[in-house]
Amino acid sequence: MKKIILALALLYPAAALAQGTTASPPNEAKPAASQPPMVGDKPLVQVGKKQAGKKGEKAAAGKPQSAAQKLQACQDVDDGTKERLNCYDEIFKPQPKPKATPAKGVNDCRFVKEEDERLTCYNGFADKIPKLPR
């Protein structure tokens, strides 16, 4: 019994000291406080809050949006305004034709010459798109 207590008394402080120190080769510099903790030669993955930013910055920095997501973003602009038409025209550049055929898809709306008709065409297709996650 005495031997077990003696062994624990010797090993317990050694284990506590080993947890507080990191082993590094003698010729490497000690890590600075600004560097992330390392596991071996890889940085330790830390779970926490992401840096908050503006929605526009997040969308611009992330993966590119689909045409459907861009069309839905245009739906946030007031209906029947020139700004909404400009938003749609940035997605699909207008190429008016004198005799445009009826639009079968949202991409065909760019051929409509009259601005009000083109806006109505875009709105009709944008309203049919199911709500996508943003």
C-alpha cells in the first residue's frame, strides 16, 4: 500500500508538469502568442464564433450566387421601379429585338424592347422561383 501511494506521489506532479509544456526541437523558436495552437505540425481547429461582417461582404467573399438567387435579391427592390429593372438587367444584359417572341424562360426577357414589359416579364419568372436559402 505504501508503495502505491509513493508511486502516485511521484507520478502525479510529473503528469501535471507534462501537460503544461510542449515538446519542441531545440533549434526551433518558441511559438509566438499570435500563432494558433499546434497539434504536431498542423494548427489546432478552434470552434467559436465566426467573425461578423456585412451581408454584402459575405456574399461577395463566398461562392458566386446563382441567377435564381440574384433574381430573388432583385425582388427586395421596390416593385415597378427603374432600380429593379436595372438589377435584373445586370443579371441578364438587355438585347432588345424589334419583334421579340413570347418569353419561354427568364433569359428570354432580355429581348423585350419596352422597359415596362421587360420588368413584368422578369417579375413573372422571379415570382415563380421557390424561395432559396440565403
